Amino acid sequence: MADTLNAETTLQSPSRLSAFRAVRQRSMLLAEGLSAEDLAAQSMADASPGKWHLAHTSWFFEKFILREQSDYQCFNPVFDELFNSYYLSVGQPYARPQRGLITRPSLQEVLDYRAYVDEYMVRGLERGVIDDGVMTVGLHHEMQHQELFLTDLLHLFSHNPLKPAVKKSDSHRGPADAAALQWQTFDEQIIPIGAGSEGFSYDCERPNHRHLLSAFALATRPINNAEWLEFMSDGGYTTPLLWLSDGWACLQKTGWRAPAYWQQADNEWQQFGLDGLQTLDPKAPVTHISYYEAQAFAHWAGKRLPREQELEFIAQQTARSGNFLEQERWRPCASSGTGMQQIYGDVWEWTQSAFLPYPGFVAEQGALGEYNGKFMSRQFVLKGGSCVTPIEQMRASYRNFFYPHQRWQFTGLRLASDV
């Protein structure tokens, strides 16, 4: 399947039509081998059924593009409620925590809906009547949902005592000579931050502006599982002095004692992943940790979490490559070599930066203005992408964001310190 998921066939393609087809086909490839039951269940309020993701990404194209075409006939008007996520300006969405109750439409009807939307989109692209800007947003939106599709299934399958694999992989282990943790120091300087005028970006990445970066030091790779085990054995989950007040309260409520999807059997730690239950790889980046856990680890290590501008500064100088969705490894892997490692791919890296607007921020107009701006409250920025992020979605200025207690995504950390 690796060739069929090649990112070079997506938005880098000169043809808008081939770009559209490639992204839409990838979603279907990710669903291959999964049953209707697999795609209908919902394991928590933060996650959505796979069937819902397949329908919602189609609804996005229908609602924001096809409804503008005079020859388009709506597939099913009720889908406006069922598959709207949070766009209150265009209707009342079905309650998110109850998406697993949507047994109808059937999976087959959702697939028919996708085919119907694709037919009209292809027809419009061939006629040249599809707005480039909105379609590009739709493709990036679907790529985001491809990542969510996988992480939501991972959470769902983790509740099954059979510990079934979502995907098969023979390459989940990294190199034996994994990179040592080293540090690089950077001088104070004024740098550009945010997206420029070239290429696609979301409104929350703009405008490009100058930022005074104080001198800092940054670890050359993310924290790995072996280092996290040291934190655990030294009372990391039982020492309140390491934790933020809200984090400690969350810990007491949830009973966390290890990252998500870890389990211990016969004095050995195992980790459940998209490729099933595997022996924990001590050299792989730790993942599925909350902001609270990442902050506690940084405190324990006598360091801090990076600021988002620090990671963006490094990413601006780093080629966009790494362990992404296209590699089909399905879990983070260790890296080897020297210098800055894994700035892109493997794990989203928590920063200490709140998800807030940049100076001069202007939200998109219309309903698409609900995409980012209204979530700029109580969330933290993550950078770099993960092992299930489509590589075409990633860029130095990209700002992912989650609430500090959430950890079902592939979230890890890298240490930083002031100089």
C-alpha cells in the first residue's frame, strides 16, 4: 500500500483533479479491511466513528463547494445535521458524544454518499468551476481527518481484550544505534514566525511577523520510553511537587500511572498501537502523554517545554521529512545520527505556548472562520506532526492544538532550557 499513499501524488501534483482523487482515495485505503462494526463504534466523546469521518469529509465538500453549483442536488438533507462537526453558522450539528448512535445511514450508504460527492466534484473540476481556495482547505481538512480516523480507531481498539491491530506492519522498530540525547544552543535573535504568502496555510498561522527569540538550548531528539521509565520509577506519577495544580487534579481523577496504551505483563512493559500489542521499544519516542505529563517530566528533568517559536525556528531550517503516515510504520520509531532529529514526524511535540492569535490575526470570513479562531482558549500548541500525519499537511508554521488533559493523539515532548 505504500506506493498508493505516496504524498507526491497529492497537493504537489500539477493537476487539481489528481490531487483531489489522491486525497479522497487515501481515506478509502485507510478504511480497507475494517468492518462496518469497526467503523460505527465510538469509544469516547473526543473521538468519532470511522464512518462519521468518511461522511463528514464528504459533507465538507458538499456544504462549502457543491451547494454553490446550480446543477447540484443534495444527496440527503438530513446529513446536514448528522455530519456537521461544529459549524454553528450553517446549522445545528448532531451532538458529538452521540455520534456512535448513528447506526443509519449504513456504511454502504456513506460510501455511496462519498461516491456521489466525488462525482460532482470531479465534474466541477473538469469544468473549471470549483474554487481553488476552498477546495484546498477541503483537502487539508480531509488530511486532518485521516489522522483522526486512525487515532480514534486506536482508542477504540484499545478497549477490546483481543487487542486487535488496525494495521499490519513489520517495521515498527527503529535502528539499534539510536541517537543519544544531546543539546544545541541558539543565540538571541529576531526571527520571522508564521506563514508567508506562498503556499497553503490556515488563518491561525498568519500573519507572518517578527518575534524576539531569547537565547535557548534545545534537546536534539524527543524524550524516549527508557527516559520516561526513569521518570516513572523516580515517583513521577506520585510526586505532587512536579505537577501543575490542574495536572495533579487530573491525575487523581484519571488514575494515570503511565502513558496511554501502556500495560505491564510478566514484569515487561508493552504498548498497544495501530499494529497491535508490542513489547515497548525503549529507544522510541514516548507518546500518548498529556500536556500535564509532559510538563511534569520537564520539571523532574530540571528543564522546560519548548516555546512554539523555538520549534518553528528549527523547523524552518529542517527538510520536511520523517516518519509520517506514508511510511506506514504506524507508531513512532527511534532515529539515529547527530544533530537535530525528528523535528518532523513520529510524535507531535507539546510546547508551553497557549494557542492564541498572532498580532494582527484576522479569521477567515464566513463559516470557515469557525475552523480555528473560536478554539483559541485553554489549549496548547503542538508542533511537528506524527507517524500518522500526512506529510503534505505539515509545514514549519503549522500549529496543532489540544487541551492539556488529552492524550489519545501521538503526543510526545522534547526538552528545552533557557541560556
